[in-house]
Amino acid sequence: MTIVQQAAAVVAPWASFYGNSRVAETLVTFGHFGGMMTAGGFALSADRATLKAEGATGEQRLRQLHDIRSVHPIVVGALIVTTISGLLMFAADLENLAVMPAFWVKLALVAVLLANGALMLNVEKGLERVAGQNARAWRQLRYASVASLLLWFAVALVGSFLPNAG
């Protein structure tokens, strides 16, 4: 018995419940897509505003830094919901998803997205320490915002492929 088969046996009760309950499937799927929409929507909006702030005054840039900070808890909370629901969906179809390259590509993209988010947080903290007055840091934040925009859409694209890949 492979490790995937062993893991599938452990989660078999959940997979059976999930597969036989439209309510469970609907709620978990809603949690996943709702979490992605919330996290991605707030992140994309913040990224867009950050790109607009590049040519702004010092005061406008500081306001943007403050706005970004207020968005982080929402994005993180929504990503937690997305992660939990994603794990539940994975457990419901473990044997298929575990061997699907697109699934692992999606997870890799999510990991890069999270690493980019950590980089953005670090740059933002540095900018706050110097009251937003660091052109190099703003360029880094701009590049990270562009990467964030691309990564959110890449995750959505690969995630859209998953139901059709099996």
C-alpha cells in the first residue's frame, strides 16, 4: 500500500461524507472560492493602489502604507479559510489530486504568492521606519505588487484547470 493509499484510507470517512453530502460539498467549495475572492480581491485592490502610489507625494504614500497594513488581516484571514477548505477538498479526493501535476503547480504558485507577501510585508515595514522616503524600497514594493497581481491570476487559472484535469 502506497503512502497516498494509506492517507486516502485515513480520510476515507470524510471523503465518503463529502461525496454524499451536497451541503458539505457546497459549504466547503463556497469557503474555498469565497476565501479566494476575498483574499484575492483585497490583495489586488491593494496592489493596484500601491502601483498608483508610486508617483504620489510622501503623504499619499504614507497613507497607502497605512491602507495596505489594514488589508493584511483580511487577506490572511481569508487565506486561512481558503487553506482549511482546500485541505478538506484535498482530503475528499486525495488519490486523484495527489498525482495531478496541476494540483502541485497550484500549491507551488500559492507558496510563491505567500513568499511574495512576506517580502512585501518586510519592505512595507522598512518604508514605515523611514516615513515612506526610500525610492529603492518603493520600487521593490512596486515589483512585488506586479508579481502579486500575476500570481493571483496564475493561481486562479491553475485552480480552474483542476476540476477538468481528472
